[in-house]
Amino acid sequence: MTASAPTAPVGELLRGWRERRRLSQLDLSIQAEISTRHLSFVETGRSKPTSEMILRIAEHLDVPLRERNRLLLAGGYAPRYRRRALDDPELAAVQAALRRVLDAHSPYPALVIDRWWELMAANDTVGLLTAGCAPGLLEPPVNVLRLTLHPDGMASRVANLPEWRAHLLSRLAGQVRATGDDRLAELLAELREYPGGIEGAPSRTDIVVPLRLVHEGRELSFFSMTAMVGTPLDITVEELAIEALYPSDSTTADVLRSLAAQSS
């Protein structure tokens, strides 16, 4: 387990997370059941918080586990949370469960991504989405957002590219604001340089923002849902998400079922 070295005192880092969550000292002190005076002393460095106090405040600020380890290091304590590789034997049950979810979602596409939108696993139907993409974009580690919006990726087949691009960029921008992650910020800056429309609010003509993808001359329409692993205590597991796509209309559902029947 490794954690990046802190760049500021723990109090300053905690204050940054509080401000990112748009909470006043009073709001946080009430939620964490500590005095406003003590919280102020912690943030200014006048009081050294215990490791439990750091974790208590971090819990109420919904700080990701990776950053909680950095807070502990900044406070002079050992990291608390482990980060295992997904293929670690200790995560075999998690990996098997994810595989079952992906396979059960067929004939609809589903994939597992990490914190930085890198592809960790997928079911066979995802191949329908990535057909025709440049080989270089499909070499591991595959970044799903880059693959989707790159001119040599899926972008040329997305019928509503400006709308879908705006949706994805808005979602990623929200992650950057919520996490302060430099790597995500760099990805956002890169994706904004790709052609495909002006970033802004998606249209409100649909209940959800659809992905309209042209496949073999037919337009397929999907909406997506995201699922997270509940109450994880491992950094790798916490940062995983399942992106499941569902058909938005009966035509798309029929096409996917037909393709699945042909390949079985």
C-alpha cells in the first residue's frame, strides 16, 4: 500500500475538503459532533488532531479513501486503507461478483471502470460499441472517455455527439470539483480539445441523455446507469464503478437480442 506524500499540513487539507463540500465550520462541527472552536484550531494548526479525529472529519466530508490516507500521513499517522490490485487473491470474490454482473447484463453492454475512467472489465457486447475504433485507443489501459470522444474512437459513430459530449464533460467536471484530482483535471482538459460540439447543458428533450450510436447503418439508442460497490474498505474497490447501458427503445433491444442470438 502506498499513498502520495502530503503537500500541506493536515489542517489545511481538511479545510480544503470542507470548502470543496461548501460547508461552514459550524455546519461541519454539528455534523461531526465536535466544537467549532476545536475544528478551527485543527484547521489552523493550533491543535494536532488524533488519527480518529481526522477520520471522523473525513467521513463527514465524504473524503475518498485514497485521500483519507493522505490526510493521515499529513497528520503524522500511518495510512489506514489498503490498495490491492483487482486480481489480488483477496479480491477474488469482488472480481467474481463483478464478472457475474457484467455477464448477466448481456445482451446489453456493461463495463467496469476505475476512478480515472480506465477500463477494468467488460462484457462481450461492449465490442459493438468499440467496433471500428483505432487500435491504439484500444490498447490497455483503455480510457473509456477518451475512446468515446476521440475523433478516431467512437465519436464518428455517435449521432448526437454534441449532446453526448456535453453530458460526459459535465459529469467529468463534476468529478474534478468533488475530488480535486489532478489526473482527472488533465483528462478533462484533453477531452475539451476534441472536436464535436460546444460544451454546455444537454438538451432536455429526453428524460435522460441518450447515447445514439450508428451500428451497421442502424441507429441504436442507449441510456446508462452507474453502480458503485457499497461500503468498501479497500481503495481499489471503492474506486470501481459499473457502467451499464440499457436500450432506450424496442428497436435497440431487438437488435441487441438478435445479435446475441447470432453469436451464440
